[in-house]
Amino acid sequence: MKLLIIGGVAGGASAAARARRVDESAEIILFERGEHISFANCGLPYHVSETIPDRDSLLIVTPARFKARTGIEVRVRHEVTAIDPDAKTVTVIDLAKGSRYTESFDKLILSPGASPIRPGIPGVDDPAVTMLWTLADMDRIKARVDAGIRRAVVVGGGFIGLELAECLRDRNVDVTLVEMAPQLLPPLDPEMTAPLADEMERNGVRLLLGAALSAIRRTTLPDDSGTAELTVELADGRSFPADLVVLAIGVRPNSELAVSAGLATGARGGILVDERMQTSRPDIYAVGDAIQVSDSLGRPAQIPLAGPANRQGRIAAGNALGGTETYRATFGTSVLKLFGLTAAATGASEKALKLAGAPYEKIYLNPFSHATYYPGAQMMHLKLLFSREGRILGAQIVGRDGVDKRIDVLATAMQAGLTVYDLQALELAYAPPYGSAKDPVNFAGFVAVNVLSGKSNPAHADALPPDALLLDVREPVEFELEAIPGARPMPLGTIRDRLAELPRDREIVAYCAVGIRGYLAERILKAHGFEARNLSGGITTWKLFRAGGG
Amino acid sequence: MKLLIIGGVAGGASAAARARRVDESAEIILFERGEHISFANCGLPYHVSETIPDRDSLLIVTPARFKARTGIEVRVRHEVTAIDPDAKTVTVIDLAKGSRYTESFDKLILSPGASPIRPGIPGVDDPAVTMLWTLADMDRIKARVDAGIRRAVVVGGGFIGLELAECLRDRNVDVTLVEMAPQLLPPLDPEMTAPLADEMERNGVRLLLGAALSAIRRTTLPDDSGTAELTVELADGRSFPADLVVLAIGVRPNSELAVSAGLATGARGGILVDERMQTSRPDIYAVGDAIQVSDSLGRPAQIPLAGPANRQGRIAAGNALGGTETYRATFGTSVLKLFGLTAAATGASEKALKLAGAPYEKIYLNPFSHATYYPGAQMMHLKLLFSREGRILGAQIVGRDGVDKRIDVLATAMQAGLTVYDLQALELAYAPPYGSAKDPVNFAGFVAVNVLSGKSNPAHADALPPDALLLDVREPVEFELEAIPGARPMPLGTIRDRLAELPRDREIVAYCAVGIRGYLAERILKAHGFEARNLSGGITTWKLFRAGGG
């Protein structure tokens, strides 16, 4: 058995290591175009900030050590330029020597990854314009920061752009973040990204949403006057000085090699594989950012994430060596640290559900990370999407402490096929420093089931019934501080005595701070024959919509 | 509909609130013997330490506020002394007035809770001996600490005893903790509690395991010389001075009222209920610490936890008002903060599986809380118990950061019926500050599946094959620092070249730091025809057994 693996980072390195564990005697050769295998690409921004001070710690395993442990032949700076699926050979260029040779295979695993998209605008090739994808990119950015640049423009509000913006601020660089969409972090729905925009601005990032880059121009530097080297121009005519521009607007799959070899690819360029990670040719497998996957709705998607790439690598290796392992969907479970915030998502967003034409229900909650009587409890914003049958379709959480835990529990529940009914009954670990006797995940179940059972008819801040009476059921001191314009105050504890003051010919939308008292008010009003709804998530969620462009 | 609820803390308060949400018009009366309803009993130790400075924050809702919001009649300091299930009445004593009356019901929910066990030894009734179960208990302890006592003896190494020991140390009290069992925290297996004992001693708690209390004697105080008021005597003859003794040796269900009314109870005194929380009498439900539940193995158990009590209360209320909701098992998912440590468990322990005669496999892992190249990654000790079919039977984790997240994910997976095969594929949220591309939960799946598939035959530190060769496959520098006595060093990277040095007539147990390199060594050795095993969890887990009384 001779197994070749093309690409030595996440998916390829995982495939190689697994292949050796499965088969001690197979001949395995790993080709990597770059200098490093298995480097920590998710850690790149944090070396720029010196959060990770030691660059070497990003090199998880050196080719020499990997070879010593696995007996796998690792060929770095060797680029595979062609595959002959019929002859079962690949053509390789030794980049150091400039020589070319052919290598045969019994099985081949492709893990060529993705490449950052470089927009076709003037100035994009200026040496002070870079991506953040490789160690060399990181070194280039860090060298500029170490040299004392003052102003950076980061283009793109996805994971890498946001992480880098934070890391540059940590180094006291003035940062402008430019994002073409009207929101940050595309996996989330717009209203859920409002706290991210706040957090950016609170930490001194100038944020330009809905702003399209049109050109990057080199400034003529008259002298050492401190004038920036570059001017970043936007389509709306605005321009900003910059000493460094980093483009992080997305990636495209590196599928050229596969296409040349006649392997089938999808509409977005990803290599097509079956559930065994096999391409359209039987002895060739593909994994990682370069392949097309099914998302949680069963739709074709490109989802470049490290966790799925690693698992796909394991599975491809197992199958290449005779196993029968399968990969299902990529749920897109992801998490971001942004200064003091954590934002996380799993499954489908509301945007994605609308796009797919899939029916859904949604609820918002604003629970605390742990029992509020124990110090340090922090509010999180939680959005749950589910079907009328109770199937969990997606979840998004933004907050501080405890966000990563709840998204992982919800991701596990969703992948296990649990329903919102099951969420009510989940027995999670409770002690005051860690959670609540009714965990936010249980609460999400309670609220969702109330919606499905008809006990609650949620109103949403992005679609308030126009003629409804907005009833603020909080205490007077809360109402005086801040209320939704046009709302009438009637504290929850007084409603039963003041029913006569309420209209019977008009819908009433009750609201409170986070949605709990509003629901109790809804229940009381309905029991007395009123047409009532509860504003999901209360004024807290309403404010996300106001702030976030919902 | 007239619903009476007896007991106003966790289960009773949850039942009352839910009942009102379900039925706005029902007449609901909540009886509570004490002064408070719905107080935060899990927070009591933390007010002693002043971590929770404001005592009032433990009173989650006052009877007056609860009544205003729910319209439920709350009768505190009213004790129900008898139930007549045939006449459907209860006898109540108004403790303030000393008067007695009868109240009729259509449906009755019992949530009488549990009471701390008071051992039958001399001196247990001394006023300086207390429990920690009620707000009054807490006030008594805190008053003594505020008055400047120097020495406390805490009896019992369960959740409350451990939390209180920490909280007393936070107030600079000398603490001796006495536990009759040879280990702390009974839901965990002995070896997993070793880090807890270390943490206690590191924080200045004198720990006496396997020590039985025999008497508490009042010391004759000759003068103001600082002599302690009490002497705590152990069965082995040792004695310790104490200004305060707190007994936290466990609780027993408050089922006397139920027994008097002829309701069926279990062998350990818990009220018997069906899956709808109904007792042996159709219109009477029971919830919380007073009832017998099924544990994760389907065996009868008393499991006093706040989360299950709350859920049972919700379900009983729903069913009392005509619903059909069911409660399954109590998995015993629990978590403890102990100084800087977190210890958590879900499902069955190895002890419990042995006792039940249930076959099981076990593995140990020592993964990090997040990517090790990102600062702050902390090792956790993880034990997973599973069946030959891959069913998850239980999990225990002890560590610092990230323990509560992983136990909740494993608890969710177990309750969803996921297998260890499924754990491999769980797509959890990864970014360097939060986890790893292969999360500890995924890793637990990988290792368990390797065991089930026969790829790995784990050896365990509590049952090392007596004649095996122990092969230390770490680097020389690690071996020199500390090794298992009798082990032979052979770094992983050298094994393939040194096979001739190894015996073919004797089992080889490879080990490394945490079990990963040991597994690679096992795979290499097996591929070359050796009889090899991997020491599960490596020397790290071996040390837990040495330290912990395994």
C-alpha cells in the first residue's frame, strides 16, 4: 500500500498521522508546498499581538519530528503540479532544487486547502498590502507592527479580520475595519452582531460597515513627516490613510489541481466527495477547505473550519486504508473571541433559513452565565431557531462568560437530533459559580416549547404588529430609565388589578427586560381573554435590533 | 381546581410558579414551614466566605413579591402535619399563631426536601455544633466566623463539606476536614479525587480521610487563654480542638408526612413516584430531595440535586393540572468548585458499575482546556466509562478551566443516547482561546473507539499486569525527571530501530506522559508482533492512583 497525501496542514497532517496508526507498514508520503506541516493557522493573529510570544509554539510538529514518530516521509517545499488518475501517478516539483519527478500511488488524499481571495482593485499588489493566511503573512504583518506603524486598515469582518483587529489594537495600532456587508461575522444574523460592533468601538476600532473598497493608492512620501504610506479609498468616496492594509475577505478552495485531473467540483469550486470523502475517482480522496460539504440543512457549502478538516482527514485515511467511515454534515459550529466578548454559532442562521425557504420559529433569551447571586454572572444574548416539529435548526450566542459552553451543548444536542422538548429536560451540571439550576439551555427549551404549544405567541422586534399596544410590565424605576417609544407602563404585579384599563379590540405586546415577566403578563392577559403576545427577549433584544441593523 | 403545594424551596417553588403559568384561574396555596421560599441553598457557603456579601441576594423571591406576580397564596411558617388522602385534606399548623386548621385539595404536590443527618455520637447537640442546610445554619456559622473563631472542624467530604471548607479558609479559619470514607466527593472514583485532596492541602486544609468521628466534647475553659471550646474525638483516638464543628455527612429524605399518610416509600426512605411524579395515591405528587428516582443505570436512588428538583416540580405541576409530562432518570450531573479546581461528574462511577455488576470499559485522558500554544491552557483529568457496545455510562473530570463545559457536553451526549463512536464526530466550537480542533470530548471518543475496535488494549494503573515490561516512551529528559519504578526508557521516535531490544515472550506496557505517545508505541509494537498495551492516561493518571488511594 502506497499512500500519497497532498497538503500537510490540518486535514493532510491528520490524515497522515491516522494512516500510520491504522497501518504500520504502508508507505506514506506527505507533500507540502510550504515549509511547514501542521502549523497553528488559527493562532496567527495572536502572535502578531504577542499574546503567543513564541513563534515556534505555532509550529506544532516539525517535519523531522513527525517523521521520527510516524515513519512517514515528509517532503516540504515539494509541490504536486499534476495528477494522472488513470496511471495513478502525481507530478512533483522539488521547489528547493527546481527538479521535477513522478510518484506513483495506490491511494491519494488531497488536502490542498484554500487561498485568501484577493480583490481585483487597483493597488492590491502593493507590498504594504497583505493577507493573514500563512506564517510568512504573519511575519510580514508583525514586522510592520514591530517597526512602529501607526495605522492599519483591515478589510473583512469575518473571523480572521475581527481577531486581527483586536490583536492590532493590543499593539496600540489605530485600526479601521472595513466590511462590505451591513454586519460583522456572517455566520450570525445581523441583530446578534450588534454587541460585536459595540465591543469594537469600545476598544477603539473605527468600524465601517456596508463600505466597499475601491482602491489602495501609494502615497507619495515627501519626507519623514509621518505621512502614511497608503491611502485606502472606498466606493463612497471616503479615504483613509494606512501604513498597513490586511485583506481578509474570504477564501476560495484550492481545487485547480483536482480540476486539471478531471475530478468533479461543485458550483463554488469545491472538490466533490461522497460521505466516505472519496472524489469522483475511486482511489482519490479529498478533505478540508478545498472540498464541498453539506451544511446542517443538507445544502452544498464551503465551510473552511479546522475541526471538520481534521475529522475529514481522519476519515479519509481510514477509508483509503480499507475502512468504511462516513462524514455527515458540517454544522458550522464556530466561536470567536473579540476583546472581552465571545460570539458563537452552530447550525443554520435565520438568513440561511430564509434563503433556503425553510420554515422556522425563533426565540431570543438573555440569560446569565451563572446564578446571579454569585459574583461575576454575565448576561448572554441567545437566539434559537427551530422547526414547528421541535427540531433544533440553529443557535447563536453572544456574551462573555459561558457562551462557549452553551454553544457546545446546543451543538451536541442538535447533532444528536434532540428536540427543543429534550432541551427542557437536559440535566446539566449546576453549582453557583458555573450555571443555574435552570440552565440557559433548559430555558431555551422552555421558551421554545411554550411557543410550539401555543402558550406563548412571541412578537419580534423586527416585526412588531403595527397597531399593537406595547405594554411595559417592568417596575416603574426600570420604565423611567429606558423604554420602547410609545409603550404604556403597567408593572406585572399590578396587571390582575388593572385589566379594565386594557383594550379588548387591539393586540397587546407585553415586554420586560429579558422576556420572562413579559411571558407571565402574556399568560395573565390571555387567561382574561385579551389578545396578547410577548416581545421575545424583551427590551434587551429590542435594543440589539435597533443597534445592529436588524 | 385547588392545588396545594407543601414546601417552598427548589421543587415546590418551581411547581407553584409553573402551575400558575399553566392555569391562571386555579386556586394555589404554597405552604412553607420555614420563613423563606425559594432561597438559594446552593449559595449558603459563599455568604459565610463573603464571596456573596449581600445576604438578601440569597432570597431569590420574597413571599410578598411571589404572591404579587403569581397570585399564589404563600403561607410561610405554616407546617403541614398530616395528609388525609381519602378526604383530600391536609392539617396545617400556623407556627406564628400556634393555631391548627384543615385545608382541602383537588391535587397535592409534596416537596418536603431532605434533612441533614445528625450522627448519634456524644456531643452532637452542643450549640457550637451545626449543620449547613438553612439560612439560620448559615447565619450561625457566619456569626461565629465574624466573631473571630480560629479553628473549625468540618465533618463530611461531599459537596457541602468541601465548599464550606474552602469558604472557611477564605475567612482565615484553620480548617480540619474529617471524612469517614477513604476519598473525598463520593460521586467520583477514588483516583479522580486525588487532585481534590492535593488542592485542599495546598490551601491549608488539614485533611483526615478514613477517619470516623466518635465524640465532640466541650472543653472546660479555665480562662480567656484561647483554648478551643470543643474537642473533636476520632475513633482512632486522635482528637482536635475546634471552636466550631459543622456536620455535612449527608441528608435523608423528609418523607415522614408521606409515610403517615400511607404513601409508598423506597428502601432508603424516599417517596415512590411514577414517571409522572405521581405517588401511590393518584392526586398526590412528590418531587425533589424527598423522592426516590432512577439513576442512569435504572437503579433506585436518592439524588438530592437542585436541577432535577426544579424539573420535577415543573413536571408535577403540569401533570397535576392535566398535562402528561414525564421525568426519566436522574443522571447525577454535578460540579464542584474547590479553590482553583473544578470537579464534575455525570452518570455512573466505576464504583457504582461494580456494585451494580454492570460490565464496563474505562479510559483516562489528560487533555488541555484549549490549544496549548495559546496562553492559559490547563490540563484536566478525564475518565470515561462505557459499555462494549459503545454506550456512554459515565464521565468524571477534574481540572481547572474548561471542566464544566466538557461535563455538560458529555452529559448531553449521554442523555441523548450518543455512543463513543458519535463523540468522535461531534462538531464543537473551536478557536484557540476556547478549545482545540480535536476537543477533549472528541479525543475521548477516539480513545474509546480504539479500545472497542481492539486497536488499543489499555492497561490501568490499578491493575498493571504483574510480569509486564513497563516501557517509558517519553524523551530522556522526561524520564530522568520522574518515571514509574522499574520502567525501561525507549523514546517513541527510536522504537522502530530498537525492536530487537524488546522481549517477545512478555507483555509490554508502553506509557508516556498522558497516553498519546504510549498508544503510538502500542500500535508500532503490535504491528511488529509484540504483545503490547498502553497505560491509559500515562504517568499522569498513574500518579492519581498513587496519590488518591486507588
